[in-house]
Amino acid sequence: MTAAVALALAATVAASAYVPSVADLDAAARAVGNRRDIAQRIGESVFRTQWAAQVSQISANQLGRHLIVGIRVWGVKFHRPLTRDQFVSEVVALVARAFAAAPLAEEADLWASVPIGVAKGVVVSGDLAKPTSRTVFSVTAQRSENASSLRNRIASAGSGVFWDTGWADGAFQASP
């Protein structure tokens, strides 16, 4: 084999060697916002783990020097049974991953949604749209807040935390 043929073969192998992972594909598909590049980078970190609560969207939006990230999870059809404490732990871990992947983000908002059934023929997009989901949990975290403080604030439904009690009463299994 000549050197030219070996070089061409090596270049072909190198060019075809990269196959995106499922995490990479999910990160690209679920990233939104005016800083989609940052949302995708966060997603690449987040989607390396299969969370009990399905992460459906990651957003990053910047206005001037302010960067805010958002993580939306589904509050139904968990991948495995989940206690309320385990849910809180997932929320804290997701926020930590977002801040680690986006060092300039000053705030992370995480919310859980559940679908709302709509009748056939109901308008679900545009100016007359009826909502198709509702928020059942939300928290806003500042970068300066440590994980322990965030965990305690979420668990106690403190400032900046919303729990839909009807959802929370039925969504989780009992703690052991």
C-alpha cells in the first residue's frame, strides 16, 4: 500500500468515526432560546444520565450580560418510581449540571409540567390556543445558592418554590 493510499484511508476512517450519541441528539433536539448553543451544551451534560423525571426541554436566554437557563421536566410517567425526596434530589442535581455547563448563567429555573387533555378539534396553537400542559412544580435558583440550601428550600416549599399539592400528593411513592 502506498503512502498516499494509506493517508486517504486514514482520512476516510477519521471522517466517519464520529457517531453522535443519544445524549448529543437529545441535547440538539431539546435546546431552545436565543442562546441555543448554551442550551445544547447543558443538554449534552444533562442527557448523559437517564433521570426518573423525563427532561423535555432546556432553554438558555441572554439579555445583555444576563444569562438565564431553564429546564422543563415532565411530572408524569416517571422512568422509575420516585419519592418526593428523590425528586428534590434530581432537581438539585439538574440545576447543578446546568450551572456547571453554563458558567456565566446567573439563574436556573426548573419546572415540571403535566399534560392537560383537550377535546378533538380544539385550537392548541396561535392566538386562540388552549393550553395543553400546566405547571405543577417550579423553582428558581441563583448561582450563589449552594446545593444544601436549595434542597432545603425546595423540600420546605420556601421562597421561589411552587408545589401543586394535588399533583405532589399523587405523583410520588411513599418514602421507605
